[in-house]
Amino acid sequence: MPNGKPGDHPLTDIVKHRLETFGAELDEKVRQIDAVASDDLRDVLATLVYFWPWEKSGLVSPHGLSAVLDSLARYAAKRRR
């Protein structure tokens, strides 16, 4: 069972431990979303970052991940109004 230590989950690695996981720009997007997200949206964000695919050469489709994070950020901003 995860206990919040580095390496347990990429969301806590990025947000709590500030470890570079997807690269500085994408990690910052994750932090910004997490800062304003509802619990339900945070669950979606956690699932997204946990299951985003990797291959030997690195992150699969970083531009795709960036686009999805941008959409989540817009959604979070609308929900805050």
C-alpha cells in the first residue's frame, strides 16, 4: 500500500515531493491543476498521470499529455467560478 513516499505515485511525486516526472513544463501544469482541483478532478488527474504511457525512449506523446492537461486546467477554472 502506498504511504506517500517518493516513487509511490507520480501525482505525489510531482506535487508533494516536487520530483521531475514528465519534465518541468508538464509537471508545473500538473501542480497548477492540483492546486485548484476538486477531489473528483484530482482523482481524474491522479489516474491520468499514473496511467500515461511510457516507452524505453521516454514519455509517449508529451504533446498529447500537454493538451489533456490544458483541457483539465480549463475545466478546473470553469468549476471555480
